[in-house]
Amino acid sequence: MENRRKSFLKEVTNQIRSKEAKKHVSDELNHHVKEAKKVWLNKGLSEKEAEQKAIEQMGSPVTLGLQLNKIHRPRVDWLLLALIGAILLLGFLPLVIPGYWNNAHFLTRKVIFILLGISFTMGIMFVDYRKYLNRGWIFYGLGAFLLLSLRFFSNKMINGNPMLSIGPVTLESLFALPFFMVAWACFFNRNSFKVWHFVILFLLSLLLFIQIPSISTTYLYFAMVLSMLWWSKFSTSQKAVVSSVTIVALILTGILTWQYQSYYIKERILGFLQPEKVADGAGYQVLQIQEFMSSAGWIGGNKSIREFIPGAHTDLVFVSITHHFGWMISIIIALILSLILARMIMVTQQVKGHFGKLLIIGGVALLLFQMVSNIGMALGFFPLTSMSLPFISYGLMPILLNSILMGVVLSVYRRKNITSTIE
């Protein structure tokens, strides 16, 4: 009897091309055959007859296999890939701004960064994300290890942030975010995960980020975790209480420690709130940005004037693009990034597994808060800080971070019709 069932399952799975789907289909059909067999046994049939009836009830194994192959074939989100390609091409704009980075050295590096990013995206897309469902502690440990390495073994400092150079690659705290994203997706997916577990793990990891320190990365981490929290299996009241207490605690901490903050941070905040009063200090750059943005037309500012914009290729890339190429290009960039975010959210509605949804929500949060913060700095809604514009700003780590996020989304989409039984 067992051999007959195995033969039936093998004939069905032989019609399925996807190796990942074969086991899923085999397990599902095996379950259905067993359930159907119980029904026939209750009707008085013998063990052998019940097994045979249950298998026959499934229909032709070849026809069934072909139908299931069509349902479970790997999917490629061509729309998302097209949007990613478009935004990566627009990422070359900062390199052609007159007087900035338009030389072979930086162009070559930019091409290398993008090729590495594409490699990460495509490589992760082919990785079955479901394999890591029960490895949250490993990813949490990797993220913590990276932060501890930066804290105690950094060999480079850039803008006050510790970096760890390993050969040609320079790691920063930003690279810890994908590890923690996967870890939190694993934790939040569990029914056994309690609020007190969350509080302890979140405070420990937040303390590690604060020790680096990088305000922008800590801010992104904070936003990512709270966003994923609302897609966890906690009750709505638990989510509301935890979120409210966390945000209030953060605000109170900021108020109580204001006098102990560094002069640099105080200047940035005051420059944002009252730029005219500190026009000879931090407010100068804020006022300068306002002038650059207001003087930009639909096709760019005065081409005869080449004002220098600090961070024109990184943190203030949206300002430099708007000033030199005009609002039309900037709106197109913002629109494509918004379409990427919209597409990611749409994918969550198509994915069956909760773990996959959590991963995408983490990616949406990271991409959204990068975009909103960077554009918000240009428009005067956010204080100036080290925040890249996704896929546009120059730099290896930002490109790799966002490429990894896209790879995760594509990996989930590729297997959207296959749900792990433990999810």
C-alpha cells in the first residue's frame, strides 16, 4: 500500500520542475490521501481498498502534476525588477553634475557598486527564504557580532562613525540591519514569542546600536522593528501599548539627556528648528539648501552658476539633483521609489506565508524611512543627518543594503504560492 502511494506521489512530482515545490506538493498530497483514506475506512472498506480509493480519488497523476506545476512554478516579479533597473540608472545622475564626480575613477566605482548590488539581489532571489524560518537566533547573533566588532575593533572613522575595513570592503552599522530584519521576522512569526521576550531583545540590540553611535542607523532600526511589530502575532492592544511606551520612553530619554548631548547634535537640531538664529553655524547649510531648492526650476537652476553643495553625491543628493536637473527629474525619482514601495506592499497581499510578509514589511520600513528622511531633509521637514537616498546616493553599503532588501522581496515573491507547513 505504501509503495502504491509513493509511486503515485513520484509520478505527480515528476511533472513539477521546481525542486522547492516538489517536497511541498508531495507533503500536501500525502496529507490529502491520508485524510481521504480515513473517510473510506470509516465507510467500512479494508485498509488496502481505502488506500486505493483515496489514490484514485486524486485523479490522473500526470494531469494533476501538470496542473500543480503551473500553480507552483517559480515567479519573477518583472515589474519590480524594471523599477529597480530604472532607479539604478538614475543613480548615475550625481556623477554627471558639473564640477563634482564626473571622472573615470568614481564612475568605475559606481558601476562596480551597482554590479555588486545586482549580484546580491539576483543571488538572494534564488535562495529559499523559508529555510531560515527557525534561525532567528543565528541572524540576531550575526547582527550583534557585527555591531560589537565595530564597537571594539573598528579601524577607521568617518563622520564620527566607526568602520571596519576588511580588504577593499568597509563595513558599517548599516550592514547589521538585514540580519536583524530576518531575526525579527523569525521571532514575530512564532506564536510562543512573548512581549517580555521582545522588550529584552529590542533593548539589548538598541543598546548595541547606540554604542556605535550612528543616529541615522539607530533611527532606521527603531522604525523597522516597530513597523514589523504591528505585523506580529501579538494582540492589537499589546502592539499599541508596546509601541506607545517605546515611543514615549524614547522622547523622554531625549529630553532628559538633552544637556548631555554633544555640541554637534545640538547644533543640528537647533539649525533645523531655528536656522535663522544660528545662520553662522548649523543653520547656514539649512538656509543654503532652502535657497538651492527654491531656485530650482522644472529643468534646473542657473547653469552658469556652479554652487558647491556639501554631500551632493550622498546625503544631499536630492538637493543637488533638484538644483542641477530640476524638479521634473526629482519628481520622477520620488515617483519610481514610491512605485517600488507600492509594489512591495502589493506583494504582501499575494504572499501566503506570514514569515514572508514580515520580511517584506521590514524591507518596506527601511526603504520608506530612508526615502522620506532624505527627501524630507531637502524639503526642510527633517533635520540634516547622514541618510542616503535609496539607489541614488553614492556608496557601497547603502547600495548593498537596499539590494539585499530587493533580493528578499523577490525571493518571497518567487515562492508566493508555496507555504511552509510550519508557517
